[in-house]
Amino acid sequence: MRFETVTVDAGGHPLLLSAQRAAFDPQLKCLLIADAHFGKDAVFRAHGVPVPAGATTDDLARLDALIAAHRPESIVFLGDLLHGRESLGSETMDALSEWRARHASLRVVMVEGNHDRNAGLLPPSLGVETVFEPWIVGPWALCHYPQAIDGAYVVAGHQHPVYVIASRADAVRVPCFRFAARCGVLPAFGAFTGGYVVNQSDDDAAIYAVAQHRVIAVRDRR
């Protein structure tokens, strides 16, 4: 299955937006992932909520596809790599360890998010570097929380932006990217996540919705 990419100008620098809900810097060869929330299904089941297993495995398969498509030299998770303390259990950690072994040569960095602090430390065997926001890489200030940073363009997550596409008879919420003058927010990568509707947001952000394996510009920057 082919997923579309669209190149946008983010603070004067090119960034490829993927319908796989990720962004890629072609100059730094860096793949940016926000809010994977790996192990969220395990957290729910640990608290007695009978959700199906397999969300983490499915998300890692999508990540494999992104790596195959873009051949990055590094991956940066923009916070909330894990969902909670139960994500450190064997179910999620075994899946992550197998994924990491498949991509042992990749540099993997995590900008710490609020869920990561609650989850606890990742096993050193995963080979994931933990850094704190803002982490400056090239023209970017890579953060978990959207904010303004002098001298750099912020790329962040945390908000899980979604856009509502409506007709007279029905409506659907789809993940979206939001790019304002000084900060871009990526959609949540994890499929088992909620979202914050941004249709009525009163700012200058351009919005790119992800629908049917395409990236669609639904609002240009005003």
C-alpha cells in the first residue's frame, strides 16, 4: 500500500509530511515521530479495560514501512514514546526490542514527554537516547510541548491534532498536521490515541489532514 507524502515549508526549511502520520527532514535524513504511545493497550488491560492486543505491533509495522520508504539515519520521537508504567511490561518491551534489533544501525532519540516521565526509564538495551526539550538539531527545536523558541522552528507533538471532515449526513475525525509561523505540531503516530479538534483554532496555522492514505491541505496559512 502506497502512502502519499507532501513537502511543506516549515520556517524556511523543507519537511516531508507522510500519510503515515510522521515527518521527514530530507537534508538531515531524520524521521520525526510524535506521540507513539506504545503499550497503551497494555495499560488499559492492566486496569481492567478489555481492549484488543496488537496496537503496538501494528504501529511498529507502520514505522518499518516509513524506514523502508525514507531510509533515515536517525529517528526522533517527540515525546510520549510510551503510554504508562505498564508499557514497560514484557508484551510491549519484547515488541520494541525486536523492532530495535531490525534497525540496530539507526540512531534513536526520545525527547522526554509527560507520559514518558510517568512510565519510567527505558531499558538501556533498547539503545534509545533520552534528551530534554528544546533539543536543537539543524534548524529545528524539537519539543514535546508546542511553544516558541527564539532562533529555531519548533516541531512538537502532545496535542494529537485532528480535523473534522463533515457533510450534511455524516462527519469523520482524521489526524492532521498544523504548521504556524513558528511552530509545527505533528499528529499522534499511535493509532490507539484520541485527538484535539483544530477546525476552529484561531491562529495562522496551515492544516494538512491525513485521509485515505493522502495528505490534504485543508487550510492554507492566513
